[in-house]
Amino acid sequence: MRHPEEELTSLHEEGLLRSLRPMESGPPTLSRAEGHAVVNFSSNDYLGLSRDEALVTAACEAARRHGVGSGASRLISGSLPPHHALEEKIAEWKGSQAALTFASGYATAIGVLSAFLTKGDVVILDKLCHASLIDGARRSGATLRVYPHNDLNKLECLLKNYREILPNDSRLLVVTESVFSMDGDRAPIPEIVNLVEQHNALLLLDEAHAVGILGSEGQGLAEELGLQDRITFQMGTLGKAVGSAGGYLAANRAWIDLLLNKARPFIYSTAPPPAQAAASLCGIEIIASSRGKALRDRLWSNISRLAELLGKTPSSAIMPVILGTTEAALDASSALLVKGYLAPAIRFPTVPRGSARLRITLSAEHTTEAITGLHDSLLKSS
């Protein structure tokens, strides 16, 4: 029998041992970590809404009115007014017939893919899709195929081959992120949509790192490109730019009805706290407003500033600084922490071996001085 100590020793020797870092919360982008006052360049709170007074007020009011817990799963007695109001708002915002929310983005991916796919179906994923999407595809029982990152030729080949051999009642699903979580680059959505339609397939687009950031109303890359009505499943998270927690799927009513009847993470989990749903609704309302546009403009100004300093082309709020070895990434992260900047090392298995990195994320709340200071410190530590 394997002992946990042996596995922990092995992880330590490879530089892959992880532990929790206690954080003291403060104003957006400012925290304390390991005794250091730091500027946080690792958060996905892209618009600084997680501590916004409007969201805090919405959460407190919902807790006072509905309690701090939902008391049951949604299908028993835990489907409270804030949950329904949030889902109606998401459907309206995303231009879909309906939406369903989950406790987390991970639960959303697992629930959606395992509900819609089964043995005899085929799911085709981009190689750099998030672990939650990979896990959901594996658990579904469908045949899983992976195409090289953004490789349209390979995707077309897979779609063509499987469409020719699959029975008429089998589902063929393509899964991609719009903005990829570790590299920050974008998927070629127009070309993928065309291929999916040509081969009578379905498309799941995960907008986790695009919601709130792209599009005139912050709906994501599909909105920016005018393609929302051609995407079967619009998936996203409420725990990043929206400032709260949870995940959602927006789709036609029949798909959502099927989802709430088959998604095990939804059926067998206590409903998220009403305060979480109320805060999420408030976050979406801000994102879709003129204030949301102002926050996006400020965020993109920060993105452009750091991209220029790093010699990169800005495409999202995520900017990786790839250092290669685990040791180099850990050393650079530690050096930055001493200088007052939090940018944890990202290592295998989150990214492939040999591509360890610092994953820098920008917020609308970062100052020009902080961005310049991070850049100057990066030059000295990497």
C-alpha cells in the first residue's frame, strides 16, 4: 500500500508540492501574504467587483431576507427567488432562452458535459481546455478526442471523420474556451463556429475569462464577434469578473430543462447561498451598465500598458511569463513576493512540463505605479 508521505516526498523533490497560502483580504489588488504587504497580480477579480459596495449590500440584504443557506437542493426546496432572478438575468444578458446556475465553475463543467453526453457520443476538446472541461468529458462516457491548440485543420479532420461514422442519434460536441486560462490567448471562434455548423455538431464555449472583459456589454468574446446566436452552449463563471461565485450555462430552453434533470452536481448539491446569487446578479448588472464599460476601459488601459512593457500583443487580462523550469518559476515568484508583488508560479500539471510560468493577471484596480513596479521587478527576478 502506498503511504501519503511517500507521495508528498516525491512531489517535494520535483518542486510540485503545494500548500495553502493564508491571505489577508484588503482593498482590491492589495493584500497581505506570508507577512508581506503585496499588490496582487494573481486574482481573477478583473474588474475589482468582489469587494464592491453594491455587491456587498446585495449579498447582505439577500442573507437577511432569505437566510445564509438555501437549506436544500434546488429540486427539493432550495430554489429561492435570488436564484431565479439571476438565471433570468443571465438568459436575457446572453440572448438565450434560459440559463441554469451551479455552485462553481468546476461543477458547471462536470454537470453540463456529463448530462449531455454518454457512451456513443463524441466530444472534441482543444488541448489547452481547462481541467474541469477535461474531467467533465472523461466522466461523461463519450469518446474523447483532443486537437492541438487552435489547430483548425485537425479539428476539421476530426469533425469530418466522426460525422461520417456516427449514428444519426449520436451527439458530436466541440468544446473550447474563448480566452484560455493559462496562456491568455483567444480561440478562433468564427472559424470554429463555421466548422461546427458544416458538420452538424454542437459547440460549448467557455467564456470564463472573457465575461466582463470583452463585448460592448461585457458578455464575452461571442458577443464581441456577434456570434452568440450560433453557439449551442454558452458557459461562464460568476467568480471572476462578476465578482461573486458560481457558474452558469445559457442555452435553449429544452437543453436547460434536460440539464436540470440530469446534471448530478446540480441535482445532488445544496443550492448556493442566496447571498451568492444576489451578489452575482448585481455584478452582472454593473458589467452591463455604463459603469461596467468604464471599468472595462480602465482594465484595457492597464492591459495595454503592461503588454507594451513586456513586448506582448494584448488579447486578454492574462499575461504569462514563461520561464520553463519549475525551479525558475518558483524562484521568480519568491523574488517578486519579497518586492511586494504576488504572482504565484504555475507548474505541472496545471501547465505542461517545461512551460512553468508566472501567470500575471490585470485588474481595473491596478495603478500605473504598480504595473511599472511589477515590470521592473520582473526584469530583475526572471
